[in-house]
Amino acid sequence: MHESLLIENGTLLSTGAVPSVRRNHSILIKDGLIARIAPGSRIGAFSGKRIDASGKVVVPGLINAHTHLYSTFARGMLKVRPSHDFMGVLRNLWWRLDCALTEEDCYSSALVALIDSIRHGTTTLIDHHASPRAAAGSLDAIARAVGETGLRACLCYEVSDRHGARSAREGLDENARFIRKCQEHGDGNLRALFGLHASFTLSDKTLEEAAGLGHSLGAGFHIHAAEALGDQQATLRTAKASVIARLEKQGILGRRSVAAHCVHVSQKEIDMLAQSGTAVAHNPQSNLNNAVGTANVVEMARRGAVLGLGTDAMTANMLEELRVALWAQRAETRNPSAGFREVTGALFDGNPRIASRIFGLRFGELRKGCVGDVAIFDYDPPTPLVSDNALGHALFGLSQARVDTTVVGGRVLMEHGRLLIDVDEERANERARELARNLWQRS
Ligand SMILES: [Zn+2]
């Protein structure tokens, strides 16, 4: 059920392709969408819920173009052996973790990560899930957490041959089952893509089967692509093609697909991504942490690729990721002017375009007809905030400010820092700690 909501007298910072700032404006949200925006109290008679946003900054809800809700239990994980390369990171941490996940772990880790997203004004997430010992039904467990938090999410299961044919089969089945379920019982806040782990862990047979299934279901795909150089090297060795060329050959690229990372791609591959309309999800913090390199987002944007920004589960705070995206471009190129337009464009224009393709709604702007998803920041700027410097304030000011209120489709999920969802945050955290301790012991 959609609720009507009036957000009154805020400073509206609309993002999208052309940012704008309007002072002392109100937003009326009806039937899940922004119905009207007007100065001051000119909205007229209204009898629903009101939120006073005076002295605060209202922005469109933030979008995370690539994350892993399951990775919550990696925080502080004990006895992780040091890794010398990206394969070591996967073997010593991620594959050790995901292999130990139970269905309850999937639900619990998603729930606390989603609450964290509400607290940081992130209202839509595109997730990539793996739990090889509990694949069947795992997306339902995550979907349950999504439903309880009221956020929007697009889910998939990352198919891989890394644990053998049976595990790959279970991954294929889980994607197909969940995509059908989403198509048949449309929940407005939930979508599905066909998930694939990465080229180097997928045999030709599995990739072909995934492509065939995905195409028959009319689904896009979500895959890690050329995250580390090893993905390219292994794909060249076994498939005699580059990663992106291999995906193109199987029809995996396209306007509904998301390729995460693309750190090690040639200009020819960038052109394939751009021409196919595939969304590239850039994850700078993860790339820096794993020491795999920095994606050339300036070149990707120049060649017309649809560029978005994800966190790869490093944070729920999209503005923190934005800052690091900028520092990474500048450190990589030793150019203190590099990347501003590209990284702000990825978060504020690219991510809404990606979400719009997946959800069939308009995202990323404060204007009539766009989704009624907003984050209200407790931010009283010490310098003038105007349309021309709105992105500078987002990077250097809003990113350091507290999110006061989070709204999805007109439903208030958090108001003045207090959660209004039917989830006990303390109990959710307590249960997560118990489950994480158990998981660490048995992994
Ligand atoms: Zn990832």
C-alpha cells in the first residue's frame, strides 16, 4: 500500500544529469511517486503524514549498483590467512565465508546490511549473492529481509563452476526459479537478474546454459567482469577470447545487464560494453582494498559506456564510495582535476539510469513522476549551496553529514534517526553476531 507524504520546507538538491538546488520547497509524494513540488506551503490542503525538512537538505534516494549483502559476516572475521593476490583473497576469505552460509545467515546478514543502507540514505540496491551450501531458496531469504525493510532491491545468484557441476546446477536453478517468481508475483520493490560469478569460474557449458536460460526468461545478467588481471588471463587461456568478447558472444551483454568492475578491459572491450548498452558498475574501494587496480572510468565515459557506482559491500554509504572514486582517479593519474564529472555522473546519473531499466520507474531526480524515494540530510552548509556547486557539497559536505530521514515510495523507513520499520534493530544485530561467531567457527 502506498502512503501519501508531504516533506515540507526543505532545501531540495536534485541530482540526475543536471543538478539543481531549490530552497524552502515542499514535496508531495502520492501513490509511490513524486506528485508535486512547490515553494513553501503552496502545496495546499493535505491530510496525510508530514515531515518538517526545514534546515535540512533533501536528495533523491541513493542507489548502490553492485553489492553483496551476504558479506556482512566478513567484518572482523578471525583467522583469515594473508593473501598475496586476488585469488588468495577469494580463497582465504570470500569462498571460505560463502561456503559456510546457511539460509538463516543469508537472511540475517542481508537484514543488518539493509538497515545500514536505510541509515545512509541508500534506497535501492543491486545485489549479487552466493551461498553454495544453501543455494536453493537463498534469494527468498534475502527477499524476505528486503520486504521487511521496505527498500528496493534487485537480486541474483552468482552461478559458478568453482564447487563442481552440482553446485553450478543449483545456482542456475535458483536464478531461474527466483526470476520466474518475481515475474509472476510482481512485488514493486523487488526485481531479479540472472547472476554469474565471473568468466574465470564458468565453463563454456555452464555459461551457455545460463545464457540460454536467461534469454528464455527475458532477464538481464549481473557478473563480475575483469575485476583482476587473472580473469582476463584465465579466459584467454581457456576460451581463447577476452572476458568481454566471451560475454558478448554468449549474448550476456545488453541494456539490462550489469558488468561489475571492468578494471582490466581494453579499448575494444570498452567499445563492446558501450555499444551493447551494458551497465558498468565501478567499485573503487573494493578494487583498492584488493589491490587489483583502478578502472579507467574517464575512458569508459568518453567512449559512451553507461557507468554506475557500486560498493561491492565495502560500505552502505554511497557518498563515501563517491569520494574514494574521485581520490582513486586522481591518485592513479596524478592529476588533481581528473574524474570529477565521471564519478559524480556515475552515482547521480548512471545509477538512476540503471535502476530505471531494471525497475521500469524513473529514479534520481526530485521532480514530478519520479519515484518517491528521498534521503534527508542533517546538513546546514557553512558556505552557499547553489545549483552550480551542488555536487561539490555532496562530495565534501553531505558525505560527512548524518542522514536524518529515509523514504522509499512515500513510506518513511527512518524519521529523525529512528527506524519506523517492523524490525528490532538491536535484536537483528544480536542475532547476526551469534550467527557470525558460529559461521567463523565452522568455516
Ligand atoms: Zn562484487
